[in-house]
Amino acid sequence: MPFTSDKLARMFFERLMESLPDSVYFKDREGRFFCLSKALATHFGLDSPEEAIGKSDYDFFPEELARIKDHDEREIVRTGVGFVGKEEKSYAIGGKRRWVLSSKLPLYGDDGSIIGTFGISRDITEVKQARESLEAQHRLLKTLIEILPCRIFVKDRDGRITLTNEAYRRALGLHGSDIVEGKRLSDLVADDRVGPYAMDDRLVIEKGTEILNREDFDASPLGDKRWMLLSKVPLRDGEGQVQGLVGMAADITAQKEAEARAVRIQHQLEEKNRQIEAELALARELQTELMTSSLVSVREQLDATGPLAPRIAFHYEASVHLAGDFFQLIPITRRRFGMLLCDVMGHGVKAALVTTLIRGLITDVKADELSPERMLARLNDRLCTLLDRPPLPRFVTALYALVDLDEARLTVASAGHAWPLYRTAAGETAPLCSLECGPALGLIRGATFTPESRRIATGDRLLCFTDGWIEESNPAGEEYGTRRLASGLDRHAADQPDVTLAEAARDVRHFAAKSSFSDDLCAVLVQFGRTELA
């Protein structure tokens, strides 16, 4: 049986109400449902739309929300004026809150009178949340742009400004974005530099070129004689087409001026450093000259005749410009001389100043104080007072040897210093003494020192040295030590004293596997008699 047009329309309407995802309803003048879509019934928590027939919004919505809906619909019935596309909050009793886009209109009967209302609502909760999130991000971005100290600007393809921040507008001397946006820079600033600035814009927009962190001096027409860090990049749409540009210009004048000051200061420091280097080099030469001078003084005064006539050599290397190691030869008579070897704690200028101080103290020593134990006691008493100052090194190790050629006797006392090596003509090399040495100078007031004495024979050798020789370590952390130093003295026993010391220093350097030493090196080698050395 063929469908009539009324039946066909009725079937289509029912299927539409069954399948529409939107909420559709029809109400009478009192706001009672007499037809609604399956989607709306589901939203109400009903199994079928028929369960809602005869009921109102008060049965499905919280009273406050139902009252609003009821008021809107009664106004539509009264005035015949509805609305389309209105965003509303909507939530059923016990349901989740959501946003809907609603349209409500009057429902007319066959005679043209209003018999109720009908409406359709679409759930736009996700769209609403996404839009609110986007708006929040936009507000955040706008806030960030506004507070940035650099100048931010956006332009369209025609060079018109579409967005700026406060820093940019302040540079223009304008207030309010509405004054700036929609205009070209040439409309706002009369300056010859606008042209090159616009050429940059065209390069970015037409060719997609990026300008990143370019330093320009006085390039922007927004300021005079300023250093600017400029960046411009293309602004692209979702399809990758260039729609304009985004730019940033940061004033780096203070930074550039600071860099220029730093360069000037660096040059000044380099020049000052060269002066200091030259002065330190001169001071090191003077240190060496003072030691050489004392050696010359002893050589000139000593009687060079006799089987024990000494031959003396020294080796001196500072680990830095100035050393805290030094020796001083003291002429006493034509057949007697003294030798003081010191190692001041630390390196550099402070240590060198203490060496000068000690040399000055030696000149005040009286003849009866030239014995090793008295010499060290005298120096200790003076240094305990003088070194009791925080800026100065706290202590000094020292060794004093007295050589008496008439009596063929060597007497040595030590203040915290390694005992010297003594090699006999028979080829036996060993430390002069195995006893414990006295305390370092400058530590204990009234300290005493015990001397060690032995006979001298022709061909014997005496090596006095500072701890830099034996404490130098190799890459494995092993120290050179007294035993290796003694072996070196034996290997080079047939050489002249100065050659022996040079070879010994070379041995230490080879052991350490480096060109410079960690500590100062100072050593004095005395060869007693036997001048037929090779």
C-alpha cells in the first residue's frame, strides 16, 4: 500500500527525531513536553522519549535553571519572538554541566495562534572549553608580550602593523594600540631609515627569509644612536603561506657599551700584566744574582790551595716567577765558610719577600753566632716575631752548613729541612744524618737545634737541596725521592759539579714527564778537592 504524503512526512519526522544527535523538543503553552528527540530523552536519563510527555523542565533540571528556561519560553509565547544561536549553560539533575547552542521559537497552530514553543540545542561543551582555553592562552601571550622589555611587532603582507607591545609603542612615543595598529611605520615616523627597514620586511615576507639576532647600530628609526638586536621571521598560516612577519628588537646598547669597557679594561690589564711580567722576570734575575754574588764572594775569599780546595756549583729553578727557595754562602775566613739553604712555605711574591728578609737577618749575625745551631736559633727567634702576621708565609725550613777546611770538618744543623746527601771519595752516597731534624723556623720560640759533624776527605761531595727535588711526582703519583736523587749523584760523579746538577734536574724532569716543576728547585753541590774532573 503506497504511503500518503502525511504518512511519509510522519515517518521522516520520527526517524529524524530518533537519529538527530541534537536535543529537539516541542512544548505546549504551559511548558509541558509533548514531543522530544531521542537525544534529549537520553540526556534526561530516560529510556524513551514517551517518558517525558506531559512533564516540564522542572522535572529534569535544577529549579534555578528550570525557572530561567520557563521564563524564556513564556516570553516567547507572550511576544512571539524567539532567539537563534544563544549559548546557554545546561545540565540535567545529577548530570554534568555543559554548554549548548540553543534556538527557541514560537510554535504556531493551523489558525496562526501560538500554541507553544519548540527548540533545538547542540552540545558545544568541547568547543566552548577549547575556545576558553585558546582565549586564556591569548591573554597569557598578550600579557607576556606587553611586559617584555624588547619591542615586539607583527605586520601583515602589506606592511601594516597588526600587533605591538608597550615597549614598541613607547619607542614611537605613542600610547594605545589603536593608534598604531593598521598603519605602516612610514605613517607613524618620518625618517630616512624607514626605507631600509621596510626592505627588510619585504625580504622576510616575499622570500621567507629569517633575520635572527642581527646587531645593528642606529638602524631602527625608533631611536637614535642605539645598538639593537633585531630578529624578523615569516608569519605563516596553517597551509604554510606567509601572511606577514613577527619581529623583535631588543636594545642592547648597555650590553655593547659594557663589552667595549670590558675590552678596554682587558687591554689595560694585559698591558699591566706585561709590566708585572717584566718586573717579576727582573726580580727573578735579581734573586739568582744575589745567590751568584754570595758564591763569588766565598770563592774570592777562600784559600784555593790545599787538597780540600772546594769547587761549588748551584742549580736554581723557580716554579713560578719568584721562588721561596734560596741559598746564601757566607764567607767567614780564608779557610772557613758557611752555607744557608732555605725553603719558604709557598711561592711567588710573598715567599720571595721572606727570602729577602732572611738575607737581611743574616747580615746582623755576629761572629760567635756562625755555628749551625746558633745561626738557626738566632734566625728562628727573629722569624717567630716577624712571620706572626697572616699575610706572610708561616714557616721556613732551613739547613745551615759550616765548612772548616783547616780542620777538615763539616758541621750541619737542620730546621725541618731534609738532611743533605754526602758522597765519599770511595763512592758511598747517603744522607748526612739519620737523626730527626729540629723544627722549622718561625714556629716555636726558643727552639734548639742539634748539629751533626763529620770529617771531610779529598774527593768527597756534599749536596744540599730543597724538597722540590725529592717530592716531584710522576703521572702515577710516585715521588722522585731521596734514593733516586742519590743514584743520580752517583751516575754523574765524574762530571763537573755544575754538570752534575744540570743532569740531576734533567733526570727529575724526565721522571715527572713534564717540562716544568710543581715546586721550586734549589741545590748546592760542593766538591772537595780533586780538580782533575772531566
